[in-house]
Amino acid sequence: MLETYPQPTIIDRAMLATALDAITSCAETCTACADACLGEEMVERLVRCARLDLDCADICTATARVLTRQTGFDVNLVRAQLEACAVACRVCADECTKHAAMHQHCRICAESCRRCEQACRDMLSALR
């Protein structure tokens, strides 16, 4: 879809596509992890994890939507959104890592969050 955009983009299209893939994958993984947390026997120990999963998923979804819109691109807004996404991913990954030894869904989620955080940081570097 990015290749069909009629105007030049501010961000390299290949880098943008890579970031969007990481961000949307993270949103889906975080949503699934939150749901899996709710299905665990000792769910009370995973409340914070599920909450951070859902927060991260929402922030990732918003970030992907903002990045997809290239017309009238505001670099300051995009930087702020990417920074928020990177922070949400770091916090979520840190929490999921605490549960990764016991819950495979948390291990997978932490890995996805780390990839997403790096993609956001790469985009931020490219925008400087």
C-alpha cells in the first residue's frame, strides 16, 4: 500500500513498512497475551501484565494509524507518538519478562515488544 502513495514520503518507505509490521504485530501479540493472562489460574498475579499489554496494544495501534497517514505529516507529533510507543513497549516487555519463565505467552510478548521498541527507536533516529 505504501508504494501506491502518490507523493514522496518523509520517511523511507522500506523503513516505514518494517516499523509498521513490528508495531501492528506487537499490538496483536499484546492483545493475545492479555487474553491469555486472563485465562491463567492465578490471574490475580497477572493483572498488571494484562493491563500493560492492553495499554501497549492501544498505543501501538494509534502509532500505526498515525504513521500510515503521510499527507500533512507533522514530524513533531510523529516523534511524540513514536516515543510513547517505545516507552509503552519497554514497560510492557519488562513486565512480561517477569512472567516469561512460567508463561510462554509472556515470553513471546516480551520479544515482540522489544522488536517494536527497537523499530520505534530506529524511526526516531531517522527523523532526527
